[in-house]
Amino acid sequence: MKNPYKRTDIFSCNYREHSKFDYQVSAYHVMRQKKCYPQGCIMFKWSCAMLDKGKKCVRGYNYMGRLCDGCSWYMDEKIHYQPRIQVTPAEFEKFIQEIEDFEDWIQESRAREVNIYCEVDSIKPHFFKQINGKTGQFRLAGYLLICKQGYIGNVHFEDYFYITISPGQQERLRLAPGDRFDARGALTLDHGRVLFPKIGHIEFESRSGKATWTNSKALVVRQTAVGFRYQHETCLHCHNGALVDVIETIQGNSKLHRELYCLEGVQDPVLCSIHAFSKLNICREMN
């Protein structure tokens, strides 16, 4: 079984924010997060004729917002975006069946603990950022194990799935890339990812002996990690790129989003040498 929600070849959308993904969006984003299939979604584009001319706002504001409503210079344009299907009708019908089968399996599996067998492909610190007004806290919530494939119950899951472990578990077990183990846990669907938020009864089949994260190392990296405004594709797949859960509270209202951080502290992804060196290594292996 594979996770059909992570497919990016089914839908495309010309919403301007999707340009950094070449307008390719995941099936989960369209069908579950925004729920804009098939009816589409409505976005509002704000503009100010005064600010566009380089002049000062007649009300003294520095940017556009909800307080501009009613101003003669303020324009609010309603734009309807419609996701486009990029596959044939037969392929789309097959995809919908895969979604239904996957949802049935998720509902059946999440209600109970199941056996897991996997090999750790990589491990990253799982940071949590909480912003309250002008103050913020950046905490180590644990670690994220990334598995390319494995067995969930009796099902061979031929796709990425994820496991979170606590700082205490990592300090005791020192899980590392290449480790193979059995465990038990209850899965959930997190932003379209198959995730085990907690596991237990861990029994190792083999240990790789590779270098891995410790709490002290992760806390040092927490001080030097650099956040990016956009989620660059190469950084998302880099072992030094980590998505950080952010809860921002403004006037009592909280919203959750994710920010991409470089654990190596690279300021600009364009200038990063890690991806370039990985390409050189691939070329050497091919020659």
C-alpha cells in the first residue's frame, strides 16, 4: 500500500502562493486541508490605488488590512481558483478508489495498536515553536524517525511513514539511521502523513552503529538553526532540513502552521553547498 494523499501529479492550481511548488499541490492539500475539490475556493486580493502610486495612506496606515474597508482608494478583488485534474478520467477514477481504500485502512488501523516493522532512513529533531505576542519559545519536543517503507500490521506499506519518540527514548535507545526494529503503536494521519505519535515495546533486529542525535546536540542546534520563509523543495528532502510546528497566539486566537529550518544554519538555500556536494557524490558513484 502507498499513501495517495501525498501525490502531486493529480492536481495543479494557479494560486500565486503555489508558484514556488511549480503550481503542483498534494492531493491532501486539495481534498482534505482546503477542501477545494471540486467546487474550488475563493481568495481575496487587496490593493490600494494610493499606495500603488507610492503615496501615503490618507488614513495614516502603513499596510492594507481590515481597517481599510470603506476607503475609496481600497479595492478588494474576489478571485475564484479551481484545481485542475492532470490525469485521464480513468486514472482519476482509479485514484479515487485508492483514496477510499486508504481511508478505510486508516480508520481501521487508528482505532487500535498495531505491530510495526521498519528501518530508520533518517532521524531529525522535532522542534516546537510557540509565539505569544512578541515573545516566543523554541523547544525540543522529541525526534522524528523517517522510514521509507515497512510493515504496519500485516500490510506492506511501500511509502514514507513517520514515528515520533520522546527525548527520553532517544537518550536511552540512541536510534540511528539504518536501525531495524519491531514496535507497537497507534497511527494517525498528520497533514497527509502516516504518523505514529507514540511507540513502545521496541525490539531491535539490527543496529547500524551510525552517528545519531543526542539531546545535548539537538539543544545546541536549536540555537543556530535558521528558518526560511518558503519551504524549498531541496531543503525539505535534505537531512539537515526540519519542519517546525509553530503555534502563534494573537489576541487570544491561536493558529498552527509549519516553518522550514536548516539545522546547519545555512542562511540562503541558493548558496547551500550540501545539495551540490551530494550531487557530486552521485556523479562519482556513477563513474
